[in-house]
Amino acid sequence: MNSENVDVVVVGSGMAGLFAALAAHEFGLKPIVLEKGPHVGGGTTNSDGVVWVGANHLADAAGIEDTQASALEYCRFMAGGEAIQDNLDTFVTIAPEALRFFEKCGIEFRIIHGLPDHYHGIAPQSLSEGRCLEVELISEDDLPEPRPPLRVPAAAAATPVMTEEIIAWGGPNNRNAWDKEEIARRTDAKIRTRGTGLIAHLMKALLQRNVPILTDVAVSRLIVADGAVCGVVSTLGDEYTARAGVVLAAGGYESNGRLVDQFEGVPHWKSFCPPEITGDGLVMASDIGAAVHLLRDNMQVFLGFEIPGKTAIKDDPAFHLTGIVELFSPHTMVVNKSGERFADESFFQRMIPELKRFDPMLHDYPNLPCFLIFDQQYADQFGFAGGDAGAEIPDWVHRADTLTDLAHLLGVAPEGLANTVERFNSFAESGVDGDYGRGDLAWRIDNQMAREGFNPSLGAILKPPFYGLQLSVTGASSAGLLCDNAGCVINNRSERIPGLYATGNTAAKTELGAGYQAGFSLASGMTFGYLSAKHMAESRVP
């Protein structure tokens, strides 16, 4: 049995854990990062790497007017009454401070011009740009050696394009307009962007400071002495003693079917996270009396599908989220088993209540399973599953020359599908979705239809062959460890558990509440990773 003695043990190597470790080092503590999987990065590498910070100094320097009061009002709207007010206030107030702190550590951020707040035009004090940030380009070859391997997900998520470039190059559903030569050059140079780029920047900063990042170390339990957490034990029996505290940043439980069933309560769930994201932090902390907090109306729920055989990492299937491309684009729709639409596909938050709806008479979920339907017009004009427009649709997608035959292949009511498509096509002709308002929100795609004054998300489903596949519900954990506004884990008596901290998706989103906004999760991990380290440094007995 090996034994390691440090000040701070960080469990998990996603952005929340790496931010916490970096802050701990800068506050004069000796941290170590333990990663369960074989690669560094966790679920962050599947993300777009957007960090949302209201009233930040980069926006101020760019002449974008914003205030903390405005950011607070926007966040209160987004929270929908489900936030703990002290935590929300702390998040909005401290996030700009944490951003400056990590910039001084060498993490290079920039504004994503052209990316509005999710609820711009709907929520009070929303902005058209300035609050959403991303990191600068970085090459994996610039990371110091020796180093553990960086997690680089399947091809679409790993494409070395910045979010601002995606917007400038025609949007996520217009990949044919992207600069292919530049992408090829960056691929050869191992340039990392978005979520993988953020992890690369953090790895570089930590490796430069000689902070150990150990992979293939699964933690099984917490060490408690005199009522305080003072370390962890690995599944191999190795002990890692922490003089100042333990930070649980191992992600949520998205890949743990038992916990998904316990807390999410919707069928047909598939994880979009790495397989090692199984709720280890929540389970270990619960063992010693930590409180678990459940969001009643988690808006971070999506639809998507697995891509068979397409994986960059062993045993890590590629999962494709449909909300940004397929469901934004014309010539697509989502239907239930009855062949009926049930919500505005182009704005996934509008779909969530209908996905979760349980019919008390049928004793079933009427809108699950649900199915993506599209035609050859979509295949010709837009990219499917991260591919180029016009690329051949994979053979694992059902197809037929008639809607009736497609309905039979999918197990959908043929008459219902035919009637729905006919009604939908009439909306496409008029440019107004009379049932659900698809395409009427400011948060929508920019394509040729929009530039010509047409609804950019409505297009008739007319041209065979017709395509369809079953979609799965996925998302980020609705439950997590209850923490206060310093990142300290709270027990069931509403008391702090000395020496125990949680951040990222291991912690309940009590500072965000129900709302989902691109960049909230990463900004939360950055902010409370910083605050956890600061609290440990200030609380440590000399």
C-alpha cells in the first residue's frame, strides 16, 4: 500500500478539479489531482468550453456595458426560484474575480463575439454578447513533459475550431463553409479548442508548477478523523492524506444507471459523458452524512443518439447531441410514438417539460421514446451527426421512400406521422409554426433562409428518402452534494463537514437553480474551485 501526504487532494480532472488544484497551489498549498480514468479532462472535453461571466473585465475592455446588478437579475430569472440566494449572489459576484485570478495564472480567455445569452430577448438584463468566454488556441505539444494523456473525444467534438469561428463561418449546421485547410493545419499541429482546449490550458499551468496529476486512480472512500475529512483511499488501498481538505470534483452520475433511475426519473436515458462519470463523489460523501440536493426543474436535459463504432477512446461511445444542429435546422422534426410533434424542437428547453410529462391515465410517458424525422433536403443542405452537408447518411439510420414505410420501421403510428408532416409542411410554407412557435426566438441559427427573411428553422419534409431514428434523453445530473457559498459540503443537519469541499457537477447547482445557460456550469466550477481553495488556505492551521 502506497501513501501520499499533501495539503489538498482533488478527486477528478475535469475543469472544476483542475481549477481547484491550480488555485490551491497559488494560495500556497500542495495539491494532488487523482483521476479515475486513463485520460485527463473528464466530461469537460465533451463540452464547447464556454465560460459565462457577467460584468467581466474583458467585456469592459471591449466597450460592452454590463454590471453585476444586471448579471444578478438575469441569473435570478434563469434560476426560476430554485437557487439558494447566497450561493447565486456569490457566484455572480466572485466569478469576475476568479476569472482575473486564473488569467494571472496563464489561462488565456477571450470574448465569444456573436454569442448571446441563451435567453436574450426573453430574460431581463440579457446581453447580445460579452458574457460568454472561451480560451485561446493551444497545442497539446506545448504541454510540459512528462504528462498524463489528455482526453480527446470523438472527431466532431475534437474538431479544432473555436466557438466564435463556428459562428463567423456560418454556424454549426453549415460545416461545408468552415475553413477546411485551417482545420487540417490545426489538426496536424494538435491544436485544442473549446472544452479540450480549456483542459489543455489548465494542464499546462499545473504541469509548469509540478502539480501531480495521476490517472487510473479510482477513489473508493473518504478518510475521516475527529469528525473531519483528511484524505481518501483508492480502490487499490493507497492512502492520500490531505492536511487542508479534499475537493470532490469527479463529475455527476450521468453514466451510473442506478443513480440516473433514482434521481432523473425519465426512461430511455443514455449518458453523453465518459463512462467513468458514475457519481463517486456523491456516493462517498453520502457515506459520511453529506446532504444531497435535487433540482426539481433541471433545464440541462437534451436529446441525442449514440454513433455506433465511432469512438476515439476505448469503451467510450460517441454520443451526438441533436439540439444544436439537427433540431435547429429546417426539414427536421421530432415526433412521439403516435407520430405527433409535442414541442418546439429548435429550443430544447421548451421540450423538457413535455419529455418528462407522465400521463396519469395511460401510466406512461406519452412523448418517450421520441424520434428524429428528416428528409433528403436536410441531408443535402446540412450536416448530420457532425458530418458535412451532402455526406451520405449512415446505414444505421432508418430510411424509406414513403413516410408510411418509415413509420413501420420506427414503430410509429403511420397515420399520425403522415398527418403531422402534412400540417408541419403547411407551417413551413407560411413561415410560422402555428403549434409551437418553432424558430421565433432570438436564440436561433443563421443560415441563408434567415438572411433572406424566412424562418430559419422551418422547412418542409417532402423529398424522399425519408430518414428517422430513435432519440435518447440525456443531460447533466439533477442532484448533487449540498454546498454553501464557500464550496464546503453540508451535512443533513445543515452543518459543514470539516475538510470536505465539492465543485463542478459533483455539487448541486444551488447557485444556478433551474436555468441552463451555455457557460454556467464551467463558470460555476471555476468560481467554486477558486473559493474552495481560498477557504482551505484561510482555514488551515499553521
